[in-house]
Amino acid sequence: MTSTSAPKPNPSVDQDQFLTILSREDALARFEAVLFPRAVAREARSLAAALGSALAEDVVAPIDVPPFDRSNVDGFAVRSADLAGAGEAAPVRLVLNDEVIACGTAPTRLVLSGSATAIATGGPVPRGADAIVMVEHTQPARARAIEVRRAASPGQFVSYAGSDIARGEALLRAGTIIGSREIGMLAACGIAEVQVARRPRVAILSTGDELVQPGETLRAAAIYDTNGAIVTAAIAENGGDARFLGAIADDEAALEAAMRKALAESDMLVLSGGTSKGAGDVSHRIIARLGKPGIIAHGVALKPGKPLCLAVCDGKPVIILPGFPTSAMFTFHDMIVPVLRRMAGLPPRSDARVSAKVPVRIASELGRTEFVMVSLVEGADGLIAYPSGKGSGAITSFAQADGFLKIEALADQMLAGADAEVTLFTPHVRVPDLVIVGSHCTGLDLVTAALAHAGLTVRSIAVGSLGGLAAAKRGECDLAPIHLFDDKTETYNAPYLADGLELVPGWRRMQGIVFRSGDTRFEGLSAQEAVRAALADPACIMVNRNQGAGTRILIDRLLGGSRPDGYWNQPRSHNAVAAAVAQHRADWGMTIAPIAHASGLGFIPLAEEHYDFALVTVRKTRPAVQAFLDALASEESRAALAKAGFRPA
């Protein structure tokens, strides 16, 4: 457990500001200037004990999830090329291999042309296969054979390694509230213990001769203590460990003793009542004796809430709320919650929005009601709901989405541009300050970390370079990361920009051929020589990348018109390529140097590609965009990128 260091007293604080009315902004600024910066107290907790806590530090995924290419359905692992001409009138017969792949069973048989292997949902995809055929779409033939009456596309019903969580990516950011979804993400990565922010211990005292606790008999001229219950609940709702200590009568000595004891045992003290100038209002007089600097503001231009008193005593905030419940809760939520949540390591509260426009067509299966999880971003004319593309087996689809929309059973699609009602997962959804849509890179997390630590929310949606450019042209993001090579000009990225977009240099990352160390077919060769050697060996299987990826352009240039075995195996990330080679499902592919080195694979450099950003010009002046540009140019980010194996532009 890390103790919180007390901020230094602010010598500019004037103790004579009793009931000198300050603006809300001035009062809050003075209060926070004395309290912050300060370290967030932290402690290690097991996953079960961390529920409801806030992460105290970023969590980086230590492995790929899933760790191997796996089947999404019960069926048969096949080569999609074998089924290119399959149909109802032209069934294709495949011979079954003599193994059945179940969850936890490592495949041992190669899927050759004309063969198939039975596989259960979640089973590892065997070498040679690039698609799964559902068992419902097959018919038994003679002994150990099946007939298939429909074609299969490469990647059909396959979840590629790292398609849910990629090793090295920022899994969860500091400040994230740990719920069941977050625990699922951590458990999926094998993480059993996390550092969380210790909930600040907050003592609550009600003051006043007139107060009676709920459940007791109400005497003449007395009132029930409403504030004690309300404030205690509100503190608990906002990350505090609330400890209600009861009501204290307007006796200065008794109140001072109670306040001193509460401060000694807690990180914050909240009182209600006793903030005005009446003879019985003594709380503010005691504060000057409890520690420096004392009262920061006494009287704030709020309606209701004018008598609010803000103080800091030897590093611990002391707040005296107005006595009327409405005034007390208004000022608490407006002025105290931001401070409390910051001490608790929590993000600021924000209001939810529920109406959004869908930017892309979403296909749906006719006859089934479909719930599509979406991430919300701010577009030119309102909220945009980006559907998650990771699939039903992806933990992050649920954990990182803001909510979901519904497609009725009688509809086979939701058209691009349709207005949708989004059901939110939580009542407090914050529209991200910065939206990045395009090609993902682990280097991006290193740059955006500074924004996240500054309290800005960043939404990064990986759709590939071309998808990012399309989103930028539609005004659905601030920045689109791209790495597209133009053959005509032999330059990166700039030729692909349209009106309204400008290029922001990012960093350089080395692309190359990845292979298992010790493979004599590749050791000591150049990239061009290695590809020629691979093409000359019929047993050599490649792993490709998806169409629209900048890496795919480089691969196709190397291959010319060749389509070797494995060409149609097209995962969507660098991590999945490395995983396919490391796990012997492929022998070579193309990825970036940091991923190859992290996977312990051999690497042959080919070309240093430019990972840059297409910036939407009209969004350039937005504070979050400027914060990103500043972070990108900072020495801290450049050093972090260089350490990770990238070369800052």
C-alpha cells in the first residue's frame, strides 16, 4: 500500500477569505491547486477482491488472446480452395483425417488438399486448413468421408490468434473501473493480481443541535439527519470508503475533538451544516486549528450552495457542505465529486447519450434478432455508433463497447447512415475526447498513454488503413493511422490523402519476413531471396494479411502473381502472423520487427514503412487533437517508441 504524500502548503492562500464570494471556477481551481498533484494510494488485489476498484496503473496484455487460431463452430477444418466449386448440385467429397480436435487438444495431422479434420468449437485450427465448415452444412459419405454442398471463404468461422487481445497492447488503462467484463479480460490473459487505487477513507460528520438520526423519535423543533445518509451514499458511489460517524451538537470542544479524530483516521473529512455566520456555526472556526493552509474558499457563487466551505488541513481536504439537503448535494456533486474521484484514481463522471447514427452497413441473419455491440464517437452531426467487428467470442467486444443496438428478426441488415437507438451498458458514458480510426500499432498506445493519464479519453478503432481513410473522409474521426505505399510515386501515405486531410508524420517501423529461428530455408537470406526459396518449396506454407492492410501491399509486390500455399490465410494483425509462424501453422509471413522480436522469431528486414496519420483538418484545433500532437512530438513518447523498436519521424 502506498501512502499519499501531503501537498505543500500554498503560501498565497488568504485566511481572511471567510465569506468572500468566489466564482465556482476560482474556488475549485484554488482547492485543486493545494491538493494536487498527489500520488494515488494503491494496493495489490486479487481479481476477486478487485471488483469495483479502479486500476492504479495501465495493464498491458502479456499474451495473445486467443493464443492460437481457433474454430468458432463445431465442424470440419478444411482448405477453402478445395470447396471453390461446391454447391447443391456439385457436392465436394473430403476424406476425414484420423483425429478429432477438441478444446485443449493440439492437432497432429496436416490438412492436405482433399481432406478435412473434425473440430469442435474452440479447437486449434490445424496446419494446412484456412477455414471451418459447420457440421450442419455437411453430409456423411462413405466411411471417414463427408460431402460439402457450399463454398467456404478463407478465414470462415476462424478466430485468429490475437484477434481479441493482441500481446503488447494496452489492455486496460489506469482509472478503469474493474467490473465483471474487465475481470474476464484480465483472466483471459492469465493475470491473477492487479494494482488498484485504494478507496480514500472519507469520514462524514453531521453538525447541529436539531438533528435526529433516522429510526429515532423526532422531538419538537428537530429534524431528521438527511445529509448524513445522502452524503455517505454519494461518497460510496464515487469511489470513497465512506464512514459515517454520526451527528455532533453545536459544541465547539466536542466538535473539534470529533474532527481531529476523524482527520487522524481518514483521508478526507466532510461535514454538513455550520458554514454560515450564525453564533452556533462553529465548524469553520475549528478548521484554522487543524492544520495548514486551512480555509481555501468560504462562500462560492452557486445557487444553491453559496455557504460552501473548502479547506485543506495538512494535505487532507476538509469540506463543510451547506445544511439544506438540496444545497449540500448540489455542491457535493459539482465541487467535491471531481476531487474525490481524482483521489480515488477514477475518471470524471459524465452523462450518457443514447441516440446515434450507424456509419457502415451491418449485415444480419434473417430470422434472428441480433444485438450488435457498438462504440460511440462524436461525428459532425451527432453521435456515431461503430459496430464491434471482433465476433461473439471476443471478450473485448463486450468490455470495450459503450452499449448495443438491436436489429429485428425480420431485417437482414441495418443500412449505413441509419439512426439507431443504443442501449447503454452504464448510465455514465463519456464520449471520447479523441477518436482514432485506422491501422493499429502497439506504438499508438505509447503515444496516447500521455492523454489517458491527463484525463482525456481516447477511442481507437482498428479497421485498417483504407477503412481509416474512409472514416476520416466522412468526418467520423480525428485521425486515421495509415501505412500505404504508392507504387507510382514510390512514397508512403501522402498520395492517398483527399481534400480536407493533412499528413502528420508518425514513426517508422521495419517490415520484414518472419520465420522460425534455425529454419535453413530462410537463415542468412535477403527478403527477396527468402521469398524465392519459399516459393520453390511446395511444403512451405505462408501466412498472409487481410486485404486493405498496408502490409498486404508489400506482400503482393514480393510475390508478383504467385499464390503459394497459405496465401488465402489472411489474419488482420501482425500478432496473428507471428503466432501462426511460431506455432508451426505457417512457415513464413510478413510482420513488423517489434512483434517478431517479442515472439522470439527470426526476422529479415525488407522495408522501413511510414506509419503516419491522416488528420481531419477541421478538427485540428480541438484540444484533444492538440494534446495528441504534443504527445507525439514529446521527448517522452519518442524515447518510448525508440525503446519499443520504432523510429520516430
